[in-house]
Amino acid sequence: MDSGQIYEIIGYIASLLVAISLMMRSILKLRVINLIGAVFFTVYGMTIRAYPVAAVNFFIVLIDLYYLRQMLSTREFFRLLEVRPDSEYLAYFLHHYQDDIRRFQPSFSFNAHSGARIFFVLRNLVPAGLVIGEVLPGEDGGSGGERLNILLDYAIPGYRDLKIGRFVYREHASDFRERGIHEIVSDPGAPAHERYLVQMGFRPEAALGSTRYRLVL
């Protein structure tokens, strides 16, 4: 393989990375992949002596680094906001994101008159996530604490970097325990949601011929 072919491969890799970055829903992932693509384009421009290409992409590298530094150093604030099942905003939210919700949890359906506990997860005051669950007795009849059966655990596009899940299931775990909830269970949903549950610390277990995921708090 001669040097010309190597340069061409670098150019293709750079183009592919930039294209992939534009498909990312997460702003953080977009910036990281775009940064790598811009680095490849800078190297490509320098190797073929296309200095304007190298200069523009080096500038993009600096921009990506600047915004990544801001994103990673800025402290974010999370809060759970409980709403009523008949909340007008909740109905609008579920209607607006219904198709995206089905991608991850296709079996989800919501009854506005159910006794569900409903929490919006505010991320810097943006309603970035929604958790709907119902409290059930513990497997031994309740003496060992209650269970929270997750009906929906959803994050809107652009906020799927696991921070919401970590806040709910790790940082907020003590609040669940104070309410007498000692474990959380969830259906697996789509493969992407199943992977998310594993990342959050849920473990699969057989239940009535199917698999459910369980998190002990």
C-alpha cells in the first residue's frame, strides 16, 4: 500500500466519523466523535498539503474541545418532580414522545386513573426524563420492604448519557429506601433498554416464563 492510498483511507475515515457524529442524539457523543473526525481531517489536510482543509478542521478541533470542556466541567442539577396521573403536561409529554417511547418500551401503556407514582426528572430545570412506577408488596408479603414496578423509564433525545439513570437509581436510592422500597423491578423492553438496565445495575431473573430485571437497593 503506497502513501497515496494511506492518505485516501485517512480521508475516508475522517468523512465517516463526521457523518456518524451528525447522527448522534447525545450532544456529548456528537462533540466527541466530531472532534476525532476533525483531527483525522486535520492530519489528512496536512499530509496532502491542503492547508485550508487542515486549518478549518483544526479550528473545529478547538471549538469541540472548548464545548467539551464546558460540558464536562459544568455542574448539573437534577431533581425529581412528582406529578398527578391526571396532569395535563404529562398527557402532552406522553403523546408527543409516544413513538420514541415505543422504540424502547413497546409494551408500555398508561392509565391516567391508575395509582402510579409519576416523576419527571428535571435536569437543569429541563424535563429530560420520566419515570412511572407502581408500588407493590414485597415478595414475602411486604415484611421485607416494598417493590417499585417500573412501568416507564424514559429519557428524551439529547439526554441519553446515563446521567438521569444514575441519579434515579444510585444517587436517589436512599430516598426509595426511606419510603420503604427495597427493590425495583422492570420488564426488559427493547434490546437498547435492556442494555441500559444492565448498566444501571439491574440483574435478570426468570419470572413466569419470561425475564424481568431486578435492582436491590
